Amino acid sequence: MNNKYFLLVCTLIVFLLPQVLSADSSIKIDTEKRGEPISKYIYGQFIEHLGKCIYGGLWAEMLMDRKFYYEIKDKFDPWTYRNEPFWDTDYYRCLSASPWEVIGPAGTVTMDSDNPYTGKHSPVIHGNKSNEKTGIKQSWLTLKKGQKYTGRIILTGDKKAAPVKVQLVMKNGKTLSKEIKNISSEYKEYPLEFVTPASCGDYGNVSIEIFTEKEGNFKIGAISLMPADNIKGWRKDVVSLLKELNAPVYRWPGGNFVSGYNWRDGIGEPRDKRPPRKNPAWQGVESNDVGIHEYMELMELIDAEPFVAVNTGLGTIEEVAEEVEYCNGAKETPMGKLRARNGHPEPYNVKWWAVGNEMYGSWQLGHMPIEKYTEKHNKTVKAMRKVDNNIKPIAVGEVGEWTQKMLENSSDYMSLISEHIYVKEKVNIPEHTAQLAEAIKGKAEAHRKYRKEIEGLAEKDIDIAMDEWNYWYGDYIYGELGVRYHTRDALGVARAFHEYYRNSDIIFMANYAQTVNVIGAIKTNDTTSTFAATGMVLKLYRNNFGSIPVEISGKTGDLDVAAALTKNEDSITISIVNPTENAQKLSINLPEAGKKSKAIKWEIQHHNPAAYNEPGKKPEVDIIEEKVNIDLSKLSIKKYSIVLFKIPLSGKTKDVKEEEKDFFTD
């Protein structure tokens, strides 16, 4: 080729290549070609007894180690610092000793292990003849202005110790005090009530003190302090966000936690008598304040279904069967009678049961080879079904040998099989956002292959429960595993939902892990809470995306597009994710809606892929809703954005909200 033609070709390449790369995407939506209806259970959630998910997040209790699992010592050193190199985390603080500090001279606080109120021991406060203040205190509390706080303290002691004082000490030295003038010689509950002044802002770094200035001795069995507006022990602000999230099902109590958990520790009244334990799988103390009854009350509050995980690690088959009977047995059965004595005569009728957690992993308490585990799984489910044959057991899966062996040997003992997905951070934003979707697709394809290769499996139609899935990377800002989520993660979660929709024939349930703080969709501090960036996506899709997926053909380019008819087929929802740093053009051919249409538009967008939300501050990553007139042939999708349109078809409006009908029919 001579130089003249070579230069001409190079010039054309330089001129045309950018145009080719930025060429508009064009798709057609065929509403007659439909997939399996999208299960509502795709929008499930997962809460575990870990970090600040339940205690310090969902549950309203303000005091750490309120039942005194740790021995109170003269040397006050409650914290250790850990990191987890596998997950690329920085060092984070965790409780490893008593958070209660001695007030007064050394030796004035001892632990009574002969007659403890609950657990291993209870603290004894020894007064002295010089009437010097002796007792214990816990710091780091934050109080809201004008807020009422209620609680109780369990005390016993001699008359010489009275009065005992419980007081909140503000940073400026001001106090709110409760004086208990007479102490019983047996353990007795005394109510507490404090109201903070309304004249200032919130009160940080507050201490609670329990002390005497007399020479007698007293013991503390337990103490509790909560905002008075708690709802059956749950934080009012967090419950409000859970209602907005509108998840249909919550998996509980674990996770790795369940493989060392005895469900009996979490039942019984009074709640203060339930024994404190070391968290068997994670850091910190398990107070057992939240057990089956409290979890079921939360499910009722937020109108969600329970999904209970049972212990097939260190637990026995008999314990699991008794737990099923406790939840579902008639009040005449042995466990039903116990449930009735604990305040709930009628069965809970739990349908969904996770039979173990990640038993394939060497990190799991009670881990065993697959050959032994399938045998234990089958025996466990037999025992569970003997109690209640209507349950839906969900088996432990992990694509590869473990899942294959479970499906070969235990398929008669499962309704669904679980898979878990966690991904880390990638620098390239489109690659980062694609990870979850790619993993979901890989799991679905593997299970389709199993159905072809394992004799008789296809007829059993055992779908996937992706009962843990999320991004997991970054520093633990919100306690143990309490990572922060950004715009880039929100984009990835939206793409994950698109992939769930594309595989609605084989994925029936998914449970975002975890709901609060711990790799969670909601983040809290001591007084406020907010949706993380990913939580905005969960809320958006659950409440607005359709339920009957339809086929999309054509060229989507860098965009990820999903579409679904609403339940009554009167409207269509179209969601578009742009994970790139440039705005993208998109043309949609949708004959039923016409070229131009009225629509409801929801958008999550931020110019910064690292933007995030913080409790107590206006969200940086938020949902913007508006009514728009759109030209489907000329859509412009902003960079780093998620856009969801709801469009009526052929003028039908049955499936739209009342407040939208006038707009759509004008």
C-alpha cells in the first residue's frame, strides 16, 4: 500500500472509530416473549447475630454486656484490634473484655459465681466506711435531646448499701439521676426512667454510673436502657426503614453464627435471665435478648415471612426437630407447651427452613466431608418433616462437588438449594459492577447443567435460593464487617437484579446479606439510620419493578437493560444501568407504548462512583422520582446511573396507583 492510501485509511480510522465506539444502543422489547414470573422472594434479606447487625443496629438496647458475661476488673482494657487480610480490611475495634469500668478504689468490685443472677457470675459492689463512691460505669453513650429513656436494673443487697444510684453523666458534668432507696435481699427489678433536656443538641460521650456512697454491699443481676419509643425492643427508626424496604422474607439467625447456636438460649422469660454467651463464630457477646419470639415479632411488625436457619454444625438432629416443634407444633405438644408458657400459644407456622449454613467450609463449626454431611442432612430433614411435613427445607449448596453430591444424594430432602456469592472491589467501574451479575449467571448455568446430567433431577425442579449475596470489601466503619457502600456498588446490585430476572426459571429466592450495618443495606449510628447506596436500589426495585420478564433483543452496548410487565400486564417497567463515565444514548422499540409516552421515572445517579450515604446526613445517593413525557427512541442515560421507567400499555391503567391514573390518562 502506498503512503497516500495508507494515510487516507488511517485518517478514516481516526475519524470513524470514535463514532463506532459511541454509536447509540438500540433494542426491541417483545412483550409476547416472556420468562417465568419473577419470584417476590428474590427481594429477601438476611440478618445474623454478628457485629452491629442486631445488637447496636436493629435492637434498641444501648448498653454493652448488660448481663456481665465478662469479669469486671480493676484494670480497664475492653478493646482489641483485629483485621481480616483475606477481605482487605483495616484494623477494627472489637470488645474482648468488660466495657464496665470500676468506680472507686481497687478491690471494691468482685464477681460472685456462687449465686449469679444469670450466666457465670454477677458483679458485687463493696461500699466502704468512708462513704467513698464505689460502683461501675460504662461510657460512650449518645442520647438524643428531649428523648425519654426507660429501662430496669436487677439488684440485691444489704440495707447498708442503700440508697443505690443510677445516673447518666453528660460530658459537661450534668447528671440525670435515679435513686433506689431500698434494696431487696433477693434479686428484684427496679424501673429506670430518664428524660434528656430539649434545649441542646444530642448528648455524646455520656456515661451511665451505678454506685453507692454507703458501706454496704449490693449485686447487679442485669441492667437495660432503651429509647422509650422502641417497638417491642426494636429501634423505631430502623423498623421504619425496614417497612420501606418491604422485603418479603428474612433469613435468621445465621450465617456462621447458627452452627454454634443453641436456640433454647434465646427463649424464656424474663429476658434478663437468658444466659449471655460468647458469640460462637464472631467477636463480642451474645446476650440472647433476641431469640425466636423477638424475631417473629419483628417479622409481624414489618409484614415479612420468617426463614429460620437451624444448626447442623455442632447441633444435634434432636435439637433441630425440637426447634421445628417449638415454632410449628400444636400447643398440646411438648415444645408447643413450652412456647405457650413463653407467651405464644399459637404456632408460628414457619414455612422456610435453612438446613445448616456453609457446611462445605473448613471455617464452619462442625464442618464435615460431603459424604457424611449428606447423611446428616437427610436424617435431619426426615426428623423435621416428621414434626411438620409442610415445611420447605433449603439445603446447603456450593457449586462444584458439594452441590453435585447434595443433588445426587439429598434431592428428595430439599425444596430449594442455597448458593452464596460475595465479591470484592475492582478498580474499573464497569468491571466492578458486573461481578455479581456474572456470578449469578455462573451459578444458574451450573445448576442447569446438573439438571441435564443428574438422572431424575430436572423433574424435581429444585431451584436456587441465593440466600447470601453482596459486595464485601473496604474498612469496617460500622463495627465488625460494617463496610460502607458506594454508587459503584449500587450499580452492581441493580445489575445483579437484572441477572436474577433473566434466570427467573431457576432462581426462586435471594437474600441480600446483611440488612443492617454488617455488609448491610441500612447503616446506623447511636441515634439515627439511613439507607446505604445499595439499600436505595433494593427499595427501588422491590417496590417498582414488574413481575413478568420479557425478551429484549438488539444492541445494548455498555448499558444493562431489563424489562418486565406488571402483574396485570397493563404497564411495563424498563430498568437501565449505565456503569460508565459517559452519558449513553438508547433507542427502544416498544410498539405497545408508541414512540412517545408518559412514564413514571425513578433515577439513582451520582457523578462520583465513590459517593455514599451516612446516618444523620442528607443522602448523597438517593432515589429521584418524577412524572415525565419520554421519547423512547431518544433516551439519554446519565453516567453512573440507574433509571427505571413505568409505562402504561395501550392506555390501560388498572395496574398503576390511583395518584398516577390522571397523569397516564390525560
